[in-house]
Amino acid sequence: MRRALALAATLLPLAVLAEPVTIRSGEHDRFSRLVLSIPEGADWRLGRDGTGYVLDLGRADLEFDLGGIFERLPENRIADLSVLNGRLRLEPGCRCHSRAFLWQSDRLVIDLIDGPPPEDSEFEAELTSEVPVRVSAETGSSQLPTVFPPPARDPGLGALPDPIEDRSQTQPQGPDLAEFERSIVESLGRAASQGLLSPALDRPDPSAAPGTDARPPPEPETEGRHAGEAPPEPDIPHTPGLTARTTKDLSRPQVPEPVTAAGLTCIDAADVDVATWGDGRPFHDQIAPIRASLSSERDRILPEEALRLARLYVHFGFGREALEALRLSQGRSHAHDVLHALSHIVDGQPAPTRIFAGQIDCPTDVALWALLAEPELESGAGVSAPRILQSLRRLPPALRGHLGTEVAARFAGIGEDGTAETALAIARQGYTVDQTGTGLVAADVEARRGEIDAALETLGDLAGADPRMPPERLVGLIDLMIEEGRPVPPDLLTLAAAHRFESKDSPVAEALLSAEIRALVAAGRYEDGLALIDAEGRDLPAELRSDHATQAIIALSDNAEEGRFLSVVFSGSLPVELSDRAENALARRLLALGFAEVARARLAGPARHEAARERRYLRAEIAIALAEPGAGLRALRGMTDDRALALVARAHALEGDHLAALGAAGARPDRPIAPETAWRAGAWLRLHNSSDPLLRTVAERRDAPARPGPAPETLAESQALLDEADRTRALVKELLTRFAVESTTTTLTEAAAPN
């Protein structure tokens, strides 16, 4: 009975003055929240009123306290709050919808949520001026909800009996409390049977003894959250007690928020719905009214209009202007942070934060922006190419061009050529198509497919038509031409020099200079390449400068015609300091041209690593060429490879020690021996299988068995002996012609003579 009286006391009409309705505000990632302190039992209604929402509490004696609301609530969702005819009017500043619910019996929560309303939202209907039927008290200052039958009359709070008074006293004109309690119980029973109320059995008893936990539930959260945190659902669970639901609530499907494969909640798709931020009219027609409404009558910037302006700028691809508009808004929310990142991306700049990290496999348009926020796409990142392409097609034409090129470049970077070509086709439909960018991606795809001619033609056309071709890609084009053995056109080298001048003292300037030097050397313009190294090489690291000079001199030594080579070498235009490899190359060519002494001078200093080994061979060859076999043998001391042994054999032969030469040449049984070496060493058995017919015949004749016999008896036998003698003389003559050494003549004659 005491509880019934307490409940009745809160419901009975009171003769009071105007009551204040305080309002607390708070900002969340996906919604803005207002918490109103309303009279218990107020018959509130929320509905549409033109472009905004209006709250009717069913009483004209309430005063709404609007002070301090926007101190904690930026005006990006709630543009304005006003009171008219006892009603609270809420004007949205975004593409959003409103919902409301009772959090406590005297606390009403109103949320303004991003995005369109559900189809069955009960708060989208126009709120009429009709007031529901209420049972008023005699004073007319308050009403009771119609679910409860009213008492006979209003005795006022002063007429209620004191709980500690003698209850046996008669209370004149008091209400029939037993009947009133019964009506409350019946009303609650009917509501519970209809599913409108559900009991919370674990609610603490308000009348519990002191010391028990009878604290009131906490206020609903109104503070903002950090960017990236998942926001709470607008429907905050009711506190313990009786939970009210409508039949619409029971039938409304709950759509889960999209998440990534890792379980990360995706950014709200409405925050990146760039296509809907414009209406298809020309830019000036759309921006004029937003600029006009940017400030209030008090010349105060309206944050929600600044946000609309920033979104319109992004819609048309003006990232820098969007950032300026965001600064005007002076607000901070998750949607604001997302828009800040989009403003950088549409201008081709890296996103300033990692707000899109881990969002690339979201099943919404968020995946497209997450891809664009990454400098390059990693293979196996879990991205859905069809979804990305679909989102790309939805972009406004002002963004589809250059962003489509970026998407194509990402997919081309991981070898997804088909997706890259589709993205390029979409990009070419936009207003801002980057012809150079699309051409570069197309050339990459062509080169990867082995269509080198097509790739070179595409890149060459781009370089000739657009002087703004990125320097890095110009370097790549020159390298590709060199690799394919194609001459680099002079105008391309001129363009590279111009870019190098513009980007002086930067890494790309080094890359351009290196590309120019390689192109000149590959084209056979050795002198020009060496001159460029001499004039601009100080801008290169010492090691890189030495490498370029070495390659130029090796190419000169290997490929230049005799006169041109000697002209460069003896002109004094060679760098003073050359690498060991470069000196070896010069010496090799000089030796081949008969300049052994000059070659020796080039090899006067020590060498290191592989160049040192090569230098020992060259010094031995120079010594043999200068008839200094001893110097040659000293240069090769301890070396036993084929090249060294061949030089040792030549040195011994030069000394006249042909047996030593034969020993060096035949140091390994499986090593073939030159027929001349075996001949000079008298290795007749080895000459039996010689590939030289002359020496093989001589060896066979020398080792043929003796054929003693009587003198010829017939003329035919005599003629045969004469023919054999003629063949022997011819053989000796051929040997003398081939080995014109007087000291061996007798030996050769004896060797050729038949036994």
C-alpha cells in the first residue's frame, strides 16, 4: 500500500508554477544526444515539423532551459534548438534522423542519428496539433496518463496521510486508496499481458534498509568518444524496472553493423557517401546557397553548414578548400575526422591519420577509401576487386578520373592487370582523368605482358606530350629503352636534363643524371658520357660516380673503333682516377692494338679483388708480348687455372723450353694440347691423334716401321720410290713454310724422311 501511495503521489495532479525542463547534451561518433528532465508521466510525442523535428510534452506550463547545450555539442548534426508554443523544435544540420525513448520515468532521451531513417520509423510522421485525450484534475494544472483511471478529486499533497500518523483517524474527503491501488495493478497487468511491459525481477527495492545498494542508475552517456571507437547503439538499455516496447519495436529487424574479417567495425558508410553530397547541378549553383547560410544572424559560423560546404568541396574534388571549410566548423567528431582524411586523399595527398587502417575488406564503399589511403596495395590484402570497382563507378565524375587512375595503379602494382585495365576504363569516363597517369599504368601493364614495343610507344608519347611526366617514370622509361637496346631520343635526354635542373640536390636529380649517363654510353656517345660525369659527377656519391666512369670506359674499350679509342685514350680527357676494372679494360684493348708498353703503364699500380687476378693475367700477356718470359712466369706464379697454364706454356715456349711448355699445357690428362706445342716438344705419340693433318701425317711417317728390301727390279717399282720421295719433299717443304726456324730444319727433314 505504501508503494502504491508513493506511485500515486507522483501521478496525482499538482498545483505548481511553470516547471523547468533541463537539457544535457553530448556528442558521439554516429549520433548526437539530448537528455531532457521531464515530468514523470508526461505524455510526450516526437514527430516531424517540416524539415525538423518537434517534441510535444503535452503541457504548456513547461520551460525548456536551452543554456549551455552547444558548449558540449558541435552544431554539425543539431543546427538549431528553439521553443515555440510550448514545444521544443530541433532543426537537423545533417542527413540524419531522430529517435526518442524514456530512459527513466523522468528522463527522455532524443538522439539525432546519421543516415536515413528506418522505413517504419514512428518519428517521421508529421506531428499534428491535436493533443491526446487526458483526464484533468479539478485545478486543471496537470493531467494523468489515460492508462490510469483518475481519483475522484485532487486532495493535494498536504492531504496525504503521514505514514507515522495514527491510521485509525478518519481522513475526510481523502481518495479511495484501495480502489486506486487496485486500478494501478489492473492497468499494469493489462499492459504486461499485451507485451508492452516486462518486469525486471532484479530491481532493488527502493524501500530497502539503509546500507543496501539502492543507488539510482547512471545517466546515459553524453560525452564524445575517441575517433575509431565503436559508438553505442542509440537505444540504451532501460534501467531495471519495467521495459516498454511497441509492436513496431518487436517486429523491427536488427541489421548488424558491417565488420572486417578481423572483427573491426567498419566506418559508417554514410561518412564516405561522397556521391550523395552533391545533387548534379553545376558547382556554383550548389555552393552559393551553402555559403549564404554559412553564418547566423549574429555572424556566427554555423558548424553544420561548414561541414556541408566541406563535403560539397570533396564531392567536386577540391580537397584543400574542403580542409579550409572544416577549419571553419570548429567541431570534432568521427565524421569530421573521416572527412579530413578524404580531403587529403582527393588531392592526391597521403591521409594524415590511420583512420582507414584495417578497413580495406569492409563490405561497403569504405574499402575504396581505405585502398586509396594506402601508398601501395599489398598482395593478399583481402580486398574485393569487384566491390572496389563498383564503389569507383559510384564516385562523382569530378573524382572518378584521377582516383580511378590511383586505383588502377594500386592493382597494377600487385599484378592484377585485368582489374587495373577496368579501373582505367572507369577513370577515362571522369572529368578529371589523368592522361599521364593512365598512360603510365597502361604502359606498366603492357610491359608486364611482354608488349615492350607498345609500352615504349605509350611512354614515348607521354614524354613528348606532357613535360610534367613524373621524373621517376622518365627514369624508368630510359632504363627500359636501354634494357631493350633501343636508342634514347635526344628530346628525352633534354627533358631529363630539364627535370634534373628543377629538382637539383634531390634524390630524383641523382637518378636522372645516372639515367642520362647510361643513355649516352648505351648510344655509343662515350665522350659525351665521360664529359657529363666530369661536369656534373660531383653531385653524385663517389662510389656511383666511379661506377658510371667504369662502365663508360669498359664500353669504350670493348666497342669503340680503333681510331676513336686511341683518340680518347691519348687525348688526355680520361678521368685522372680510374677504378681497377677500368684500367684493366684500357690495358687489354691497348695490348690488343700493339701498345704493350702503354698498357703496362696502365697496370703499374696494385689492384683488389677480381681486378687483381685479371691484372696478373694481363701483366703476363704484356711480358710475353714484350719477349720477357721470365716476367710473365713471375706474374703467374702459383696460378694453376687453364688460362694461367696456357700463358705459362707460352712463356716456356718463348724461352725455348718446349718440354716445359708441353708439361704446363698438359698438366691435366683431360686437357687437350695444341698440336704445335706437341710438335715443338717432339711428342710424336700425341700427334698421332692430332686434329692437324700435316702434323698427324709427319708423326705417322716418323713412327712407321722400317721397310727394308732389295733394290727395285722393275720400272714400276722404281717409279713408286720416286713418287714417295716427291711426297716426302712436299711434306718437308710444307713443314719448313709453317715452321720457318732454321735450327729445326734438319730435324724436320729427318722426321719427314722415310726409314
